[in-house]
Amino acid sequence: MPSDISLSDIFAFIFFFVAWFTISKLSSRYNYSKDRISLHITSRSVRNQWMLRLLDRENRMPDVALIGNLMRSVSFFASTSLLVLASLITVFGVVEDAIQVTYDIPFAQHVSVAFWKLKLLLIIVIFIFVFFKLVWSIRQFNATIFMVGAAPEFTAPQEEKSFYAENLGTVINRASRHFIDGMRGYEYAIAALAWFINPYFFMVSTIIVTLVTYRREFASKTMKAMNK
């Protein structure tokens, strides 16, 4: 471990992951009340209704097209995360030049090459996490399309369709959940960039990202509109 790591750096690092973990769990599992439900849980309920309506339709091609559009969005961000990873790994070869760039920023903390690489490694690890989350999301969206193709006919008994729709909802909701986790990784990677300035900026940026995420999940107009 680099010798110039301070207690404020360690605290900022721990605070970063605690904030990220907390907001992820709050948005996916916790409801304050009927009026304070998260956007993720509201969306999950809407997707379950979608899968149920899908099985009542004779023509399901529009639904397959909609799922395909969702997959293309995930694929775009998965490809982008690979490009970001390649760029970050390239920076390892020019660390000395990169450090000089950060030193030109006001309030930037002067650190050793080893410590700077450690900060860079954090962002690389975040984007590795993002990539695997998005790839798994794509596979689950693929599985959703397979299940739509194998779904019972619209004339099948309602009990059979309800059971199948529940399983369809589980798969597409998990695909969406991993996509959200990947997108949140992008958001927190931006917060982690502030660590190159100093640990205090790192903590402030983490707080800002967390508050923005919280507002979008629990108090956004989108959430309120979907929850009506």
C-alpha cells in the first residue's frame, strides 16, 4: 500500500462504497410508504403487468420489438464500458503525464505514482463490474425473448398464463435490475474521478451523486407518474 495514503483517503474510499451499496439496496428493496415507493419497484410492477398483458395478445411481435430495443440500449452501454476500460488501461502507460494534468487542477492533492495508480485502479474495477452487469443483463433479456417465443397461446387457460407471466416478469425484472446496477456504476465512476483532486472532493461528489440518485428513485416526476 502506498505510504502517502491518509486517513481522509481511507475514509472517503469506505464512504464511497457504503453510499453506493446503501442507495442500491434502498431503491430495490425498501419502500417508505405507498407514496414513497422507489422508481425501480414501480417499474417492476409495470413490467409484471406488461408480461401479463402480453400473454393475452395474439400478436406478440410488438412486445418482442420492445424487448429488442431494451437490449440494444444495454448493448450500447456494454460496448461503451469496454472502450472506457481500454482507455483507462492505456493511461497506465502514461501515468507521469496524467499526474501532471491533475496537478494543474486547483486544490489537487500531490500524490505518489503508486497512489495515483491505485485511484485509477478503482475506476477500472468499477467499469469491470459495470461490464459484467450489463452483459448478464443482455443474456437475461435474450432469455425473456426465448420465453416469449415459448409462451402459451393467448387462448390457454388464465391460470397457466398467469403462472407463466410471473416467471416472465421475474426474468425481465432481473435483466432490468442488472442494467440499473450497470448504469449506477457509471454514475459512481464519475464520483470516483474526484478522488484525483483530493479525498474531500471525492466525498462531496459521492454525496451529490447519491442525493441525485435518491431523488430520481423516490421523488422524481417519472416515479410519481408511473405510480398513479
